[in-house]
Amino acid sequence: MIWQHAFLETRWRFLIGLVLLPVSAAFVVFSYPQLTSLTQSVTPAPNTALGREIGEAIELSKTYDGYVWSQWFRQNGSQLGGLFAVIIGTGGLLSQTAAARLFTLSLPVSREQLLGARAAAGLAQMLVLALVPALAIVVVSPLIAKSFPLLDALAYAMCAFAGSAVLFSVAFLFSSMFSNVWAPVVLALCTGSALRMLDEITGGSGQFSLFQMMHGESYFNGHGLPWLMLLISAAVSLALLYAGTRLIARQDF
């Protein structure tokens, strides 16, 4: 009952993501032949920031693995995954109507169990949303006479899940502070934007970059999985979820 209730609360947000993300990943795969023919006729200006970015994209697209990583795991997939992490992480007891909240609190479980089930259900959904698009790339790639290693897809999915779990936990915490459903969304997105700006200010370098970890950049560059940052992200996520749970447990409804 408690797990069913936790899943039903976010089922439509999750199901939309479960359709949108794999379709977007497949679109990235099917765009590869057209992109490779297009980049052969493009000569970027190396002395401008835009030219350098275009040149980097062209260089990465010379290999199929580099193209998929740069277009999906570093860009589209990361952005969509982060967005759905925030959307799924918002809501909860404070945003419910009085009648719905009364029903939820009348269940024969503690508030901690309710919120724990909601957090676990949300994280499970985020894991699925990280894995399914990555596996879709592996399955669809042969249709354009290419292949993408399953092990690489799973490694990138693990990094994406760890990063999206942090954003999910941030949204979960803000949802424990505000009854307005939009305030946690805006604040969580602003937090993500602030972290990205911090990455850009510091050059996105170092082993403590959330977004480098989320993109799987260390793995792509041949340095293996960023285990330290994965562990830090897990610890931060658990701390944020615990804080949000305690806030709701102390509320006087």
C-alpha cells in the first residue's frame, strides 16, 4: 500500500519521462549519419569561443562513441534527466490538498516511513530514467550500422543517476519547506544553475565537479569511474533526503 501510494503520486511525471528520454536518445542516434555529412563541409573559426565549441563538437563526432557521449550523456540526456529529477522530486505532503493529506496521514505508518517510501520510489524512477535511454542507444545503434558498448552505457547511466539523485534530493528538501508546488521546482532549478555556473567559473575542472561526474567525463577520457564523486553524491543525496524527512516529521498538521 505505501509503495503503491508513493509510485502513484509521481506516476505521470515518470511515465512521460520514460517515453520522452528513450525517444530523444534514439533521435540522437538516428541523427548521426546526417551530422557526419554536415560536419565535413563546416570550417569553424578557431579564434572565437563559438568556433572552438563547434570545433570540439566536430572532433568528438569523428567517432560514434564520442558523438553519443557529447550529444546525449553530456548534453541532451543530462539536461532532460536533471529536469525530470526536479519534477519528480517535488510534491509530497505539503503540496497536497487538506483532504488528500488527511488520507495520507491516516495510513497506518509513520511519517518517516511515508517519506522514506516516496524517496525510495523517486530514486528508483530516476534509476530507470537513467538506464532505459542508455540501453535504447545500445539497441538502436545497429539500425545505422553502428554499435555502442553495453558496459559504457551502464557506466554513463550510473554517473547520470548519481547526479540526478542529487537534484532529486534538492527538490525533495525544498518540497519539505514550501507548500506551493512551484517554489521547490524553481529553487531546485536555480540550485542546479548555480552549480553549473560554479563549474564554468572554475573551468569545470577537478574531481569534485558534480556535472563532470554526471556526464561521465572521467570515464569517457579513459580514467575510469569517478568513484570519489559518486560516493560524495550518494552521501549528499542521503543527507538532503534525511533533512527533508525530518522537516516533515516535525510539522504540526
